[in-house]
Amino acid sequence: MSLTKQNGNSFPAFPRLFDDFFSRELFNWDNSNFSATRTTIPAANIIETADAFEVELAVPGMEKQDFKITLEGSQLKITSARQQQSEDKTRQYTRREFSYQSFQRTFELSKDVVDQSTIKATYNHGILKLLIPKKEEAKAQAPKLIDIA
């Protein structure tokens, strides 16, 4: 048996194994799901359809009034701040527990592609969903058949 060189590697069985292993999120210590303050940032799914973009953020345990969505120029900003405090006033306590959650996600929207005047947002079962319609001229057009003269 002889070893053949494939894609510059002397061991054809292993290149993808090592490439996949070392390029995974496990070795990304500067993970983008953490902010500069080391708080988590909700994961986002962005789906493009023929008519719109859909943005989904996983934010369980929040209420729709906890979110603020603004559009400044071409930047769509989603922010949230929520503070919870639990205090037992009937007893003398030695510990008081509270939590504070906040995040900000910013998405750059192309004014040439999206219709900024008709963006809609819903919050249901821990998922914040934004529907960002495309302008008519940016929607995928059906192929046009060109006659040969």
C-alpha cells in the first residue's frame, strides 16, 4: 500500500477530521455569544425568503414589554433590560437575591433592499421574531424568457 497525496495532505483519511476538529466553536475562546461584560447575548436566526427577512432571537423568560426595538438610519437595534428582586420583608434575612439581564443586538439593514416602514415584531414562547419585508424591486423576479430574433 502506498500513501497518496490528496489536497496537499499525505494522510487522506485524516484531513477533514483535523480541520473540522480544530475549527469548531470549542476552540473559539472569543465567542460572539458573550458581550464585553461577559453576559450572554441571545442567539439569532436569520432567514431569507423571496419576500422578506425573518430574524428570530431566543430570549426565554422575558415579556414583550422588556424589549425596545428601534430603527436609526439603517441600524435595527434590539435591546432589553430586566431586573428581578426577591425580598422577604417578614423575616430578618441574611441574603437578598436579585438578577439583572440586559443585552443589545444591532443589525445593519440595506435601505435598497428592505422596506423599513413595515417591519413587524412578535414575541411568543420565548422567541422574539421580526419580519422585515423586502422592497418590490429587491424581491426575486421570475426568470424572463427572451425570444431569439
